[in-house]
Amino acid sequence: MTLHEEKHLLKVGGKPMIEAVLEALRDSEEIDKIVVAVSKHTPETARFVERLPVEVLKTPGEGYVRDMEYAVRKLGLDVALTISADLPLITGEVINRIMERYWRCCKPALTVVVPMETKERLGLGVEYVIKARNRRLVPVGINVIDGRRIDEGELEEEVFVIDEEEVAVNVNTPHDLKIAEQLFAKKNQRRR
């Protein structure tokens, strides 16, 4: 991983991470529309996804949260699942569970986290830790929000803890990429 590579296009298991995330979204029965948000900071990713059967939205490039809010407003979304394109091991099954939890919790927002211990056990880097329920938890870049309430400021949210490798692997460093490759290979060996 160099400063010139867009991380969403880095390959895990021979496939760009963004493509793996898009496949997981397509495999989910809970997702009815896929929109990829790109910005001036991700021109190669924009060129890549423009060739795919997905809608592409150009955002201002003001950061993850502000661009997500922009997309929800611009698209007029009622309920939106936002997912970072650097989760190469995510599956449609996990996305289904996340959406099912959102519908059951009856809160306008849901944040997916993994226990800090899981990240440490896997040797993955951590950028941000929250404390909830007397535990150290790490957001993974998956959120669900009631788009009709996007302008209300801070919303009551459900914190959904998923203690699984597929969710914990969020690639931000060359070391994280190496671990993702190792786990991908291990997962494929189990399938055989």
C-alpha cells in the first residue's frame, strides 16, 4: 500500500475490496438499492465503479460522515445502510443480520462495532475506541440511519456488537491488508 494507491481498489483474494463489499450487498436480501459514493479524492475508484452495474454519486469529499449525510439528503433515502469499502471479508449474511437488528431495535440509528479484544487478537490496527456496556468497542464503518431524521442532530442509536473476523477486518494499513489476505486464505481452506 503506497500513498498513491486508493485503498478501496487494493486486492484481497485477487479482488478489489470495493468489489467484495458490493458482492456482499448484492447477496443480502435486505438491500434493494446500491449507491457508491465517490469524491475528488477517489478518482480511480470512481472510474472503476462507473463500469459496474451500480449507481454512482459524487460527493463533496468532506469526510466520511459529511459525505454520508450529503448522500442521504441528495438521494432522499428513508433508511440507509452505509458501509465502508475497506471491509473485504463482509458477507451478505452479516449485512442481513445488521439490517434485521436495525428493524428490531426501533431506534433511528445503529452503529456496528467489534470488541477491542478481537481487533487485538487479530493484530489489527485501531483508530477509534468507544466505551459502552463496560467494554472497549471499535466502530467498523457500518451504520444504519433513518434518513428522514438526518437533520435532527445526534440521534438515539443502537450499538450492535458483532464479534466476528469478517466484521473486524477493516483495512487501513499494509499490516491490516496482510491480515485480511491471511484470513481470506484461511476462510477459503475451510470451504474446501
